[in-house]
Amino acid sequence: MEIRAYHREDETGWLRCRVLSFLDTAYFDNVLKEKEKYENPAIELVAIEDNQVVGLIDVEYEVEARTVCSRGSGLGGMIWHIAVHPDYRRRGIGTHLLNEAEKIAKEKGLNRLEAWTRDDKWVNDWYIQNSFSKVASYLHVFIDGDEEIKGALKPEVSNLYPVHAFAHYVGEEKEKIRNRFKRVHECICFEKVLHF
């Protein structure tokens, strides 16, 4: 396996790897049609095996504090994407990608990494095993159908009727929200302090 910088010609493989890796997670419907471009500098790495992208990590990083990350002091990096193709899991590819990204992040003067993910236990366990700490969370709420929308959303535009909606819930009554809507995920912020 080779870990190297992402190149533009990797985009199709990058997209395939990301889509396939997300299918069995709470992000199963978070499909991208093209790779994101970042406003700030980014560490963009891919893992190549059998002439295909089998893993990826994208870390957008700050050159000015608190412009990318939501917490902490000093310069941080946000892990926007980390994924391993399902046929190549359990081989340490994600950890190798993270380790290489951390090495580069330290060279850039970053003191921490931040990542947001949903409530898949195995994903959360991976972050914890890699020395991340849970530091914050809120709810991702998917509102679907007449019954769920009724009383939750009131359109201000005449003749506009919501059918589906996605919302962030940042209040204190999380259990009430979980009981009211069928699809609710905790969105968790993990943070790792980088030691030099």
C-alpha cells in the first residue's frame, strides 16, 4: 500500500472510495458528486493499493486561529473526510492515513485535529483508539413525511409545502427530539491534541 498526496486524476477513485465506505454508516446518504475544494490549505492524502484509491483523508487547516475549527486555541486542522474502502478495512489503512496527516500537520505548526462524525459505535471507537476525545455534540434530525413535519416546520412562503427536512438540534431536550422523529443521529466532535 502506498500513501501519497491526492492528485486531481484521483477524483473518480476518491469519490468511489468515499461513497462505498459510507454506505454502512449513519452517513449512508451523504453522497458527493465531486471532491470538495477548500478555502484554506489542506492536507489531502490517498492510500493506493491494487491501482485504486482504497483510503483517503482530507484535513483543511488554519493559518489563522478559529477560521476552520470550532474549538481550541492555536492552529487546528479539521478532518472533513476520512474513509477506507469496505473491501480493504481492518488492515490499518485509516490509521496509516491519520498518522501521515498528523506528521504533516505538526510540520505545518498545527496543535490539534478536530473531526465531526455521527453515532456509529465502531467509528467513534476508532477515534477513541487513536487518542481523540469527545468534546461536544448536537443532533442531526431528519424530518420526513406529513406527521413529522406537522408542528415542526411552518413555511413562511405561501404554497410551499416541506416534504423532507434536515435540521441541527442544539438544545437540551435531546431525548424528546429522539422520541419525536424517526431518524436522529448524535453528531459528535472529536479532538486530538498533537504532541511534538
